[in-house]
Amino acid sequence: MQVLKEVKRGARISGTVTGKFYTFKGIEKYSGKGRYSHFKGIEVVVLQSDKRKRRMIILFPGPLLLLVNADLQWLRYGRLPEDYLDRYWSGNRGVPNLYEYESHYKSLARYIKGLTVG
């Protein structure tokens, strides 16, 4: 999250599919609506995609951290690291929209890796 706090609003982030991009909207506090009220107040990352009906994409730090710590080979389209599968595919998802947003998480993880390598 510390690295993301240095990213400027409006930065373009490449998607996992060629030609797809997101816009970095910043870090916000989660509103905690509905059945995920236990997340109220935690910091989440907000991306925007003009190609989606629901343009704002809210990403949680837990899945993102696992992907940022994974090798780049696992961040390609259609691949996921074993730690991620064990944690989030074992029936204990616990994160809103996780399956729908996996490619968004991977795209942001690759972007963060690009900022921190070197």
C-alpha cells in the first residue's frame, strides 16, 4: 500500500489482455456495505475501467499482496500462484467480487512489481 500511495491519480495501468488499460483512482476507505461490513474502514485500491458497465473497481490488500509477492510467471492471463489458490479458492473467499476481479488484481500486481524492481 505504501508504494501505491506514491502513484499519481490518473496513472495508466496495463491490463492482462493486450490493449486493456485501467486508470488509478487512488486509495480510499472501504464503505463496508452489505455482507462485507466487517471490512468497513480498511484501505482499498480503486481503479477505473471505461470498458465496464460498473466502472469503479475496488481491490482489497490481501489478494493483492499475495499476487505482488508471486513470480511474474503467475501473473499472466489464466494463471494464479498456488498460495493464492490455497487461500482464496479453498471455499474461504471472504473478499467481495474476487473471482470477477482476478485479472484486475493481477494487472495491478504487475504494475507494482514494475515500480519496485531495480
